[in-house]
Amino acid sequence: MMRAATYEDATLRVHAYVDGELDPANALGVEASMASDPALAAERERIEAFRRLVCERLPRKASPFGLRARVEAAIGMRRPRTQPSWRALAASIAVTAILASGATSMLVAPLEVNAVREGIVDAHIRSLMARQPIDVASSDRHTVKPWFNGRIPRAPRVVDLNKEDFPLVGGRIDVIGASPVPTLVYGHGKHLISLTAVPAAGSADSAPASSETGGYNILRWIEDGIAYWAISDASATELDKFADLFRTTPPDQ
Amino acid sequence: MSIANRQDQNGLTPAHDRSGRRLQVLFATGSDGQASAGEDDHRRFARLVLPHLNDAYSLARWITANRADAEDVVQDASLRAFRAIANVADGNSRAWVLTIVRNTAYTWLRKNRPSALVVVDDLEAVESAQGVTADLDHETPETALIAKADAASLEAAIAELPPAYRETLILRDVQGLGYREISQVTGVPIGTVMSRLARGRAQVMKTIGRKSS
């Protein structure tokens, strides 16, 4: 009986480990127990396979087109006619774009570049409005990467640019179209840079291309089947420098 | 004995009943939110609630298993959120919105489709009687079998789960909430969240493993 309770506890800890819920000391403990107990190691593999399956295959329940309008009508909300706040406007356009694209495309359908761009801008703006622009706050890439591991199929490349004056602030999960994607947040002076990694399997590598939306500078490049989107109110030159450093710095162990 | 009474004693989560009732009181005051609400409430609503509409719909859809019902629940929940918007702190607005959506969805089900909730009654008894290991011991599928499952059988396996397991799994694996947030939304201790999650996952893996083998 005692043994069963202990085993159950160990199983729950493996789940918590995969979910990125354990502090470093407990995580080490679980790693040790998985190393010595094949049943726990197998459980970890199953949970990770299951989470990948859910992320990749489970159809997202994108909310139907018109729900937002219905909700706004229900609470007697009027769209601002005069002098709309550009932030609210940009956010509402982006949300509408996401809802519209969600209605026609399922999880695996690649989104149009413009729709992704709007999603990236929306996520960045939303993060700036929130009290915390990040879900996991850490300047240590060894903390940020495992946090992603528990939440999305593939953790992003995380590099340390602290010495170059782009300290890592943390990370968050954004939803672009209908897919959860990892976003790293770096600081630079008073600016924040959101770097989102969107799967783009089959796309050829491309060098950073810049654009500007609503006062934000955006850089996009493709490397190893991943489209990287960097967005910030930092100057285009500084953002270029950031992208350069990120691309050339190896994610050393 | 009515289902509502039984749920009060032995229901899924006491917190759900409590806040459900609190929200109904808010509802019953009859204050006309639409007329008296200043521009600030609307702006607050746009900032705190609207960004989570997709998550709200997704959760309602999983709980009610029906598209039209989910839309009704989201609209109802939005009204409740709007009436409380002035008194809510900025903090974690997503967890707050999802809490309201969840409670609204269960209230809705209890009123319109009580049969969908009957299975919940004995869940806590089942939970204390049998450990996670009981679920895990037999028929644990190979990792390869899990990876092979198709979308339809995965969705069906999740839909088959008891509501308490299902909502926990959805909040974690689909919506990406942390254990603490799930505990807040579902009104149960983190330990219960952990065991429900492990059992829900084990049961889904077992079902899809059986189907794809």
C-alpha cells in the first residue's frame, strides 16, 4: 500500500516535470528517479508523445465568426466612431483577422504571411498591455527552454545575448492563427523585443526582411523550417543588430 | 433527490457552486449594466475579456460538446464578466474569464442537460478509492501507438472523459494553463488538479492506444 502511494506520487511528479511545474531541485529529483526506474522513464515518454499529439493533431475550436460581434452587442458596446485609440483599433483588426482565418483554416494549414504578421503585432501589443509581457520570467535560458518543453511540441532556440546588451527577459506562448507558438522576450535599453518562432516546414531559408506596422519594426527570416519574427519599438538598426546576433550566436550548452 | 441537491453535497467542486451562486446574485440585482456602464467599463471589457474570447469559446465547446450551446454560454458568461468588470483586478484576466465561462457552462448544463452531469456525482468517491496506478497498471500503450493516433479518435477519447478529468486536461494540454491557474479556475487544490490530469491523460492514452493497436 505504502509502495503504491509512493509510486503514484512519483508518477504525478513525472507529469509535473513534463509540464514544467517543478522547481529546479524537484526537477533534479525526478530526473534521478526516471534514470533509475524504467517505468517512470517510459511514463515520461508517453506523456511527451501525448502532448505532442494534442498540440499537432487536436483540431482547435476556433470561435465562430460573429461571436465577438454578438458579445459586443450583448454588453451594449459601441465601436468608437471618432478618434479611435489606434491600439484598440489595431488589436481589433488583428483579432478579426485571426478569427476570420481560424474559420477557414485548420491547425495544419499554413497561414498567409500577412495573417501571421497581424497575429505577431497583436500578440506583442497585448503583451505590452498586460502587467507582465511574459509567462515565464527568467534571464537564464536553461530555465526558459525547459519551460517551453512542457508546453509546446518543440522548444525554440534560445541564445544568451546578455553580453551584447540584449538580456533575455523571459518567454511566453502566443497563439498565431490557431496554433500555439513560442515567443522569447529580450530587452534592449527601455525596449522589449518579442521573437516568435512559427513553424514553416518546407520553406527555404531566407535572410531577414524588414517591415513596419503601427509604429513597430518587424524583421522576419527563415532558418531550418522555422520563420522567426522579431518585433519591437526599438529602431530598425537595433533590431537588425539583434537579429544578426541571434542568428550567429550558437545556443551553447 | 434532485441532481442539484446531490451536487451541493457531493458535487464536482464546491467552489463552482459557490461562485455560481454569487454570480447569480449579481445577475438578480436587476441593475441595468448597459445603461449605467460608463465608457470605462467597455474599455476594460475590451482589454480584459475580448482577447480571451477564443479560449472562452474553446472551453465552453469542450464542456457543452455543442457549438450553439457554447456560443450561448460565452455570451452569457460575457454578460456576467461585464457586470463584474469594475470590481475585478487586472491580474490574470484569462483565468478569471475561464472561471466564469466554466461556471456558466455547468450552470447551463445543470439547467438544460442534467444528464450530462450525472456521472460527476460519484467521481470524488472513485478518486479516493483508486489511485492513479490503478489506471496506469494495465494496458499502458507503447509510445509509438500514442503517436499514431488520429485527430478524430483523440478528440473522441477526450470527449469520453468524466467532466472533471476532461476540463483539467483541456485547461492544461489544450489551453496551456499552469497547475495553479487550473486550481483557481476549477476551485480544487493543486494536488487534485495533478491527480485528475494524470488520470485523464492515462485514460485517453489507454483509449487511443487500444484503437490504434
